[in-house]
Amino acid sequence: MELQTFTIIIGLFMLLLALPLLIAGDKTFAFVQELMRNELHLRCMGAVIVVITVLTLKLNYTIGTDAAGLIRIVAWLGLLKGLTAAWFPSTLVRLTNRVFDDAGTRPVLAVVAIAIGALLLYGSMLV
């Protein structure tokens, strides 16, 4: 998969989760909790993330300080998250609950995720 396609997919995905988290944090958190209750959903989501990241890293897996290299860091992190979701879903649930349990951190995480999503969409034009 081309790096540009990967950045568009991941950037849009981040924005689709982060914008509702900023606007309606409690409802979005309840949705995430409901999604994470089903181990099959987590494993399938992890498998999809692994496929997307492996197809992206197959072409070039080197990281660097240019836009393409920084986007590949995101792909490597996505691969780790996907493998965790596919193989150890209970670990991912525990970590997610620990991060999202504090309602005060949700807006901060949403703003960070929006910034990363926007940067990824911008990065899609650079690669």
C-alpha cells in the first residue's frame, strides 16, 4: 500500500474518533467501552490494523526524519497496537480504561489526536 493511502486512512480514522471525543466525551467513551467488551471485535480490529500496516511497511520499512520516515513510525506503532489488539485484547482494554477513565484527560487526548490526524492528512500531500 502506498504511504499516501495509509496516511489518509489513519488520519481520517483518528479524526473520526477524536472529534466526537472532544464534542461528546462521555458518549464516545461509552461507545469505546462497549466496543471493547467484545473480544472478537478487538481481535478483528487488530487484524485489520496489522494488515494495513504490514502492506504499508512492505514497500519500505525504514524510518527517518523526513515526512515519509515519520509516517512510517506511525505505521510501526500501529503494527504494535494491532498485534496487541489481536493477541492480547485484555491488555489493550486495561490500558485504554486506564487512560480514558479520567474525564479530564479526554479533551486533551482528543485535541492531541485531532492534531495528529490533521498532520497525517497534511503528510499525505508531502509523500
